[in-house]
Amino acid sequence: MLESGRKVVLERGYVGASVRDIVEAAGVPQGSFTNHFDSKEAFALEILELYFTDSRTMIRETLRDDSLLPLKRLRAYFDASIAAIENHDPKNGCLVGNFAAEASDHSEIIRKRLSEIYAELREAVAYCLKAAVKAGDLPKNFKVSEIADFIVTGLQGAFLVSKVERDLMCQRKTSRRRSSPPSWPDLTTARASRWSKS
């Protein structure tokens, strides 16, 4: 039921997906839903955790993979994120971003969990950027936390745009700007000073 329900909520949104839609997609009676979940909110939290479990795997294999060069990890993370969205259909976007735009207005519990997820994403990106600083790929006074936040929010914004445009061109442009020197822009030149100066 969780996997079927995740697909329904991803396609129709938190508000648009009814319990009836979820049980019909899962092929189970409506009583099965109430037997397993106290509310639609509780169900939404479960599918959010299921979705983010996949994201954690992606993070472990890209941003936190110390066997890869730091900026290659970042590029791999962008590529994997885009591939994941393509797998679910660009018009459906990212469940985390969708919930942030929709469900956080209806549930304080979901809003708090989303905040924790975004903090975890920023921490993973920052981990990768710190490795790039240590390797000499970025200046020592590079604003790691600020740029990590910029990357996470920029990518999430690109996912939302893809829902409107029905393609991933925006994400591809975003990933090229942020992960491929010199077009990120060239972080080894003086242009990086606007991000590294206090």
C-alpha cells in the first residue's frame, strides 16, 4: 500500500490524493488503510520516509562517497537526482519539494519533518564542499554553509519548475552551473570571491 500510495500522492499531491484513491491503487479495501494508519497525515509521513530512504542511498553513493573527487561527487548527485525525477515523470516533481509547497500548510508534523530533511540535505552537500575545500578545489574561505543552502534550494526550485514546464531542462541547466567548473562558475578564479569573502 505504501508504494502504490506514494505513486498516487506523487501524481496527485497531498491534498488531491484521497484515501479512496490510495486504496484503489493498492487494490485493498478502505478498512485496510484505517487498520494500518491513524490518519492521512500519518500515511503521508510514512511515504515521505520511504521516499527519503532512496534519497539517503543516493547521498551515500555520491556526496558522501569519499572514493570520488569532491566536485565529481557533486556532479554525480545532480545526475542521480535528475535521473530519479525522470524515472517518476518530470510533471510529478520531487515528493519532498511537493510536500514543502503543499502539505506543510496543512500539517505541522510534516512541516517539521521536511525541515529536518532539508537540514540533512544541506549537511550532505556541505560535507562534499568541505572536502573540495580540503582538496584545494575551492578556496579556503569558501562559504560552505551558504552555498550548500543555495544548492539545495536551487535544485528544489528547479524540480518545481519542471512540474510546470513538463521537462527537466531547468534542472540540467542548474546542475551544469553548480557542479562543473568552469561553468559553475569557475570557482578557482577571482569570480569565486563573491562567495568566499565575508
